[in-house]
Amino acid sequence: MYSAEISRKNPGCFIFLLDQSASMEDPFGGSSDRRKADELATIINKLLHNLSIRCAKGDSIYDYFHVAVIGYGQDTVVKSAFDGQMSGKDLVPISDLANNPLRIEDRVKKADDGNGGLVEQTVKFPLWFEAKHAGGTPMSSAFKMAADLVQRWVAEHAKGFPPIVINITDGESTDGDPVQEAKALCSLGSDDGASLVFNIHLSSAAGNPIELPASADGLPDKFSKQLFEMSSNLTPFMISRAKELGMPADEGARGFVFNAQPVQVIQSSTSGPVREPPVIDALHPVIAAPFSIEAFSCQKAGNARTEYEDAWAIRGSDSPTRCRVAVADGATESSFSALWAALLVESFVRAVLTAPSFSAIWAPSGGCGGERSAAVHCPGSPPRKRVGERTPRSSASR
């Protein structure tokens, strides 16, 4: 169970449920200047950006996943939350989503200046959703709509990895008990297992973030405990992957977070059997490799864990005794440095490049400042844009 390979021929499915009710205008996490609606918008935009990066290969976005985003709350309406060119659509390929953000804005972040200090830098960030807050909280109806999408999806992908539904809310439903609707949704699924429900609780209460608990003990209120009850247990591979990412996931952990940035939850749920045939992933949960690999990471001083900008990747081969590994140091001075690093390592390990062609593409284009020129594609931007960029330092072995 939960071992079906995810590929373009057999894609996975994410369905996001967004609480856009009036209560989302309330302060988030005890803050006086940040609303829950602002935090929700930040979370969903980061999740979609991260998911797009994971599907980037060369100058293309591969459709390893299809995505739906359902909004609930505006005039107590439950509907597709997409705006702009995506308005009115429900399940869409990740490439359509990645290439059609509402807008790309400049954001300021702090980065290491190379001398032990921090400097502020302006980076580009794609936005698909703005903060919204109006009306009631028809959460039960949102789960019913999600169940309809799940049924449609599994009818077309019966042997695929089960759909994952992620609900982002402040927790108080106004149209009945959502627990039963969540359990009904979890009764649906593919031949590979039941659908999975994760919940992200955004509360006005101050307190330490909670990630992937195995018990409701210690949760602050009845709403967080209800959302925990609605959440699915993580699969064994998800638990293993979450631990690799430094998350506190023990046996029995559920897909629930309280007042935390959940980008790594998505990473742990999408880092499973995603591959492009006929390459064998050495980290596939059902394939025993004759070697073991451990990855350790640490963000720059002063940065949050979600701002980690380096990258590593591993792929197997047609031989059970060989694999290809790449590590890249993200170029902090550039925009989308995490994306550049991810594209670099993924391009190498997916055998798009041989070692000689890899070196040729990143050969110096002149000057002595380490500048390089390459054709790259960024989610949300026109394809095949020529840019000059500082090279991430990388190493690879086979």
C-alpha cells in the first residue's frame, strides 16, 4: 500500500481546501500585525511554489501532479479558488498552475553576507492567491466537494497513488461536524490505498508550533483536537522522509500541524516514489538498495528552516549497484536560488546531462567573477529565458 510510482503517465493528486471565512481576518499566533488570512496566503503560495520546483526538469515543468484548490467562506460559497487565467478550473496539471501565477512580486529576505552578518535582498516570489476573509466557514461542504473530486480522480487513476487533501483553516466549522465528512473522504481511494487528509491549523492563540503529532495531548483547544482527529496517519515512508527533513515524526504521527509553516510536510509527502521510468529510484520504499544514504542539511544563520536554499538529489539506474548523486550550494545573491540549485541537481541525476556536457553547459562565459550563462525556466515565467547567474558550487558522484 502507498507504494504506487508517480510519473507523468501515472500522476499524483493534491487537493487544497482554503478557509476564506470572516474569522480569518483575526490575528495569527498572538501577533498584532499579521492576520490568519495573510498566513494562509503565504502558506498556499509557498506550497504551490515548492510543488512546482519539485516537478521542474530542465526548462520544463513535468506533470507529476494535478492540483485543485477549493475556497470556502466567501458568502458561504464552496468553489474553485483559482483567479485570473485559472478561474473556474478545478483539477489542473501542475505545469498549468506553475506557468500562470496571478503575479510575481518582489520580497525582501535576509541572507548571509559572507562575513558573518546579514543583509537584506530582494527576491522574486510568484503569487497564486491573495488573502481573503468573508462569510461563514462551510468546512463540511468543502470536504464534500473534495470527495467528489477524489471520486472523479480515482475513477481515471485507479492504480495511482491515493489523492492527498490538505485543509488550511482556523478550525471552526459553521455547517455541521466536518469529522464525518473527512472520514467519508478517507473511505475513498485507489487500489494503492485510502485517500489521505492533512490539516493545517492557523490559530489566534500564541504558542509553540506543533508538527506531525502522534497524539492530541498537548494540543491547545477543541478545534485543534478536532482537526487532529480528522487527519490521516502518515505512511511509513512519509515518516521516514519527515525524519530526514528534521521533523519530529514518530510512529503514529498524523498529517497535522498547528501554527507552523508546513512546506516540509509537502516535501515529506511528495518525496516518495516519484520517478520517470525506466530509472529506478534508489530511495523507493519498496526497493532494497545495497547501500544506504543519509542526508543532513542546515539553513544559513539567521534564516528559517523553510529558507534552506541548497539542494541534493539521488536517482538509481538500471543497475542495482549504482546510483547518481548530486549536491548544489544555492547562490544566495540570486533570485530563486533554491530553484536554481534544485534544477541543477535534478538535471544531473535524471541523466539529462553526462559529465562532459554538464561541464560544457556551465563553462565560464568570460570574465573572472565566476559568472555563467545558461538557459533556464522558472515556474511562472516565459520559457527559455536566457539569464546570466552566479554558479552554485556543486559536486556529483556516480
